[in-house]
Amino acid sequence: MMNKFKKFLNHPLCKSMLLGISTLIIGGICSAMGSWNPKEDHYFYAKVVFLGIISLAYLASLAFYSTYEINTNKTSILYEKQNKTFEQVMTGLMNVCRKSSSGSNKVIKSIIERSSADLELWSFDEACFWVCKNIYDTLCEIGYGKEFEVIYDRLDESEKPEMSVYTNAYANKDMKRPTVYNVKRDKSSHKYHDIELFRKNESETEVIMGSEEIDKVFEHENANKRRKNKNKYNQYIAIPVFCNDDKMVGLFEIVCLNKTYLAEKEEEVRELASRYFVPYTYFTLLLNKLEKALVAQPR
């Protein structure tokens, strides 16, 4: 009922009549006050009270319509921002699809002509760079600041048993290469937090807010590096990539550095991650399977 009443009040005709009539009544009462001398007017105080009531109602109406218009503008800006972000995400996905389709087609031709897959023409690692760059651009669109870093960790499935993980792609403001890039780390013993997530093999998105909370879970090479990076990480989001809901084959890490942040509250960060970034995990899994199909050999 309240929503219907608000909708009725915000109808252009109702709004115009309410404000217009209130203005006319206030003007009429002021004219009827004459010289504003209570001795000459027996209804002076009644007019003053009525004028006060109408004036307060008029001010309340102005406040109501102003608040409604501000909220409407905020909602409009929010929807516009979401539309731009969705457009950017879809454009990025289509771009990666186009490049991957063209590259994988070249690999298929190399298989036909030379009986071997040439991953120099296209590879999952290369496609992951494109995906990380798309995610970084989206973060800059919806977040606050530019100091984001996106990293993709890949389970090395070329060896049996599958005990190694390596960072195969990244994106950040200056495209600075992470120290762990292309370094194979033992899944069973390495102490860094991303490898710990592979050991846990949990499918839930992890969100850690604040440098102090992040420092509690992040491992560093030595005490000096811990001190140096103590306030470097502001927010951390880890989004696992699972195969058949059973095996963790990849991990997206999103790090907000220094004063850069994605959202103020954890629930908002989770909502944004679910809306814009989790879909990339399924797309990345598809690209992973595409590469495996290209290099597969019959037993």
C-alpha cells in the first residue's frame, strides 16, 4: 500500500497539483492577512496556524520529491554503470572467444599437417592473459582506484600425480610480473595462501577484507618482506575453478592494493564477484578443456 501511495504521489499530474495548490493557498492566506495586525483581524491567529500547517506540508512535499529524485538519480546512475560493465564483460568475452577460435583453428591445422599440436599458435596460458586483462578492466570500471592485480594459478595436469601449481597469467596497472610467475610450486608443501587453497580443494569464493586480516593468512619469504608488504594488500578475492565439481584446476586471485578497493562491505564484494567474475571461471574451464582436447593422444 505504501509503495502504491508513493507511486500515486509521484505521478506528474499529482505532483504538479499538490505543489501548485499549496503555493496558491499560501499566497492566498498571506494576502488575507492584510496588515498582519491581530487587533484588526479576529481570525488572525487561526490564519497564522493554518499558514504554518500549509507551509510545513509544502516543505515536507519538497523534501519528499527531492529525496525521491535523488534516489531515482542514484538508481539510474547505478543501472547505467551496471549496463556499461555488463557490456564491457560481454565485449571482452567475445574478444577472447574470437582470438581463441582463430588460434585453436591454427593449432588444428598444425595437427592435420604435421600430426602434432603447435601451442605456439594458441595456448590456454595465452588465453588466460586475455581473460585476466578483461577482469582487470572490469575492476577498474566498477571499483575505486586502479591498483588491482589479477592472477591465474593453474594446476599442472601434464604430470602424474598432479602435484604442481604455477601462475600462468596476470594483469595489473603496470603489467609487472609477479615473482611466482611460471614457477612450479609443490601443492603438498608450499606455504603460500593460494597453494593452501588448492590443498583445501574448496569451491567457495574467498573474500578477505583489510590489510590486517590478509596479513594473518598470507605467507612471506622472510620477516623483512612481511614488514615491507604489511599494509600493501587492502582486499583479497579468490575464485576457484573446478572440473566436474570435484577437482580444483585453477584459481583466480584478485588483489586490491594500497587504497584501491572493490566495495566497502564484504557482502558487496561477494555480490560483485558473483555477478561479474565467477562466470569467467566456467569460460576458463572451457578454454582449459579445449587445450587438453588439442594435445590429447590416444592410448
